[in-house]
Amino acid sequence: MLIPWQQLNSETLQRLIESYVLREGTDYGDEEVSLADKANAVLQQIQQGQVLILYSELHESVDLLTRQQYQHLLQNDPATDC
């Protein structure tokens, strides 16, 4: 099930984004990028609809997916609870 970001309180949304950023493990090259900067970039992507918030009742979990990842998920598993 897709969760509109506007329905989450700001602290919950921030913690969800920080959790996502901390587990992503992306190498940003020679420059260090702060957690706050990474989180702000993800928040902008969420607000622009490029990143979606997906809740799985089956797994009782929440995850962030790019729009492309979400479309791929739907194509490969039409029974996905979205």
C-alpha cells in the first residue's frame, strides 16, 4: 500500500528517511555528504514523487522505493499489496 508522505507526521517521515539513508551504503566519492544533506535530498525526491513510501501488511514494514522500483515490483508481482 502506498502511503502519501503528507499523511505522516514530520518526525516519523524524517526518521524513515534517515533509516533509509543510513542503510543505503552509497559512496559519494571524494566528498563527504552529511546525513542531513542526504536526508534532505531524499525528502525532495519524495515530495516530487520520484521516491514512494510503501507499506507491506504482509511483512509489517515500510520501505522507500523509486518510482521505477515500484513499477518493476508491480510488473513482477501483480498480487503485491499496494
